[in-house]
Amino acid sequence: MARLASQSKLGYYPTPSEVITHLRRSLRFEAGTRILDPCCGSGEALEQLTTGLPVNTYGIELEQNRVLDASKRLHSALWGDALRDVPVAYNQFDLIYLNPPYDFENGGDEKSQRLEFRFLRRFKSFLARKGLMIMAFPLSALKSEALVDQIARFKDLEIFAFPGELYEVFKQLVIVGRKDSCTKAAYEEQARYLEKIAGMPAAEVPAVVGTTERLASKEYKVALVRAEQQPFRFESYRLDPDTVDTAKSGVLTKALAFLEPPTMQKFRPLSSLRQGHLGMVVVSGQCNGLLITDTDEHRGRMLVQGYVRSSSKTVEEKEDDGTTISRTTRSYKAGLRVLYVDQAKIVTIAQGEDEQEETCHAA
């Protein structure tokens, strides 16, 4: 799939229905189990996986239109960034289905972590001991030693490739494992196996690991293993006015009363907000994921993302007595990335630098 399409969809790749069908055939759910999809999209995958079964389904989604669709398919769907807006519900889910965004968190430099690793490390905490983790991700992600380390810690780990043409297009894998004690020998064996797969030619992987068609012939029990001694907590820090029942809870009224001074309605700024004010809002990340349509300049749809990067510079200075002192100065540089969806280009505007343009091509 084109990288342009990936960014315009915020890294959202729905799991193919055929793969979900194979998973559905292999799973045996105990009544009352809790299932979580931290990147649920519109909720189709979890709905297909559990339709007609006596289980409770939960989802998290960043894009607001998709979360509204998901709320119609799942028992509960939260709007927010799954890595930042949702507090950890430790050991509260019996199964987690994870299909995270496929990319690096900060553009792929040497200090970046793969998003698959960050999602797995965080949502492993949501999963109860002996709970089942199912995760879909691209073969290329196994180049990350940190991700391999996290995956290899699951007990009874199994790995499968997408079937047929689906694998040829996306090169995606599915892992199934339990959150339970794993011996050192088992961990090392599983880590070596994952590293072996990562180093193989991509076309050879399905023949070695098998596809999800083989997964469909297996049986995995999803039992009530979550911790019942603590209150269940599933909430987002992000307030969605469209889903808050203000008549019953009053939460929106209280929030606005807290945020707005009593005289806000009578207040009028001395002058109109300038472009610099808007720029500060954007680079601080408050508009990340916002899709704007610019009709005046005929630039079409734009997806914006702000960022602030830090850098340090160390200078050595000699004192009068001959001693050397190192002084380190840290600085911060704000920037903005704009994806012109209809023109297939990305423009990066960084503080103190010339504008840079990048043309997007299909991967």
C-alpha cells in the first residue's frame, strides 16, 4: 500500500476479513470474557470475531468518525490516542487483538522506536495473566530487537503468515501467545526463531511458518482469567462532547466551568489572533490528525502534524587554572509536517530551516 495512503489514514490498516475468519474458527470463548482491540478502527474486526458470542467487546480509536461507527458495533469504544489518552487497566482483559500502526514514532531515525513495539509493551499490561494476545504486524517489524524481545516472552508462541495474495501485498504476520511465565530456554528459542524469520527472504516465510489457514485448524481457549479484585477501568482522558450524557453526568458542564473564567462570555481580545498563535497550537501537537480542505488556494486536502525536537551541543572551555569545563546547551526546535493528500507530497517546515518537500510514492 502507498505510504501516502498510510499517512492519510493515520496508519490504519483494517485486518482482512479472511484472516479474521481463520481466527474466529480457532477461538473458543468462555461466557463473559472481555476482549480489547486498542486500534479498533470502525470495529469490524472485533465484531466479526465475536458476533453472536456471550462476550464483552471494547475498542480504542483515534479517528473520531471511525470511533462513532465502532461504538455501534462494540459494547464500548473510546475516542483517543491509545498510547497517551487511555490509562492502563492492569490485568483486566482476557484477550487482546492488536493491529497497531506500522511505522516509526518519529520518522525512523536512530532514536525512534517502532510503534508495534510501543503498542505491544503498553497493552501487554492490560492483558491478564494467562490471557491470550493476538497481534498482526509486517514482517519488516521483526528487524526491531526490542519488538522481538517482547514477542519472545509470550508462552506457547505461534506465528503465521497472511494467506496467499494478502501476504504478497502486505507481508504481514500474526502471532498468538499467552501472557504467562516463559522459561529462559523457551524465550531464547523463540527469539532465535523470530530472528531467523526476520532474516529470511520474504517469499520463503509462509512456507516455513504456515499461514492463518493452518491457524484455523487449531484451538485456543479464551477463558475468564482477568483480575476481579480490582474495579474495572476503561476510560479516556479525551473528552468527546458527542458521546457525553451531560443531562445525567454533568461532566461536560463541570469541565467547561473549570476551564472557562466566569467572564469569558464578555471577554473580547484587544486584537485578532495572529498566525503565530495558530502556529504555536499546531506545533504543540493539538491539531495532529486534523484533515483540512483548502479551497481558496486550491491545495485540496491537507493532513497536519506538529512536533518539537530537542538537540544538545557540548562545548569545552579552559579555565585560567588550566582545568577544562564542559558546558552542554539544550535547544528546542519546532516544526510542522503537512501532507498534501491530493498532490502526493509532504512539506516539512522547521524552525530556522528552509522548507523541504518530499514526493510520496507507492511502496
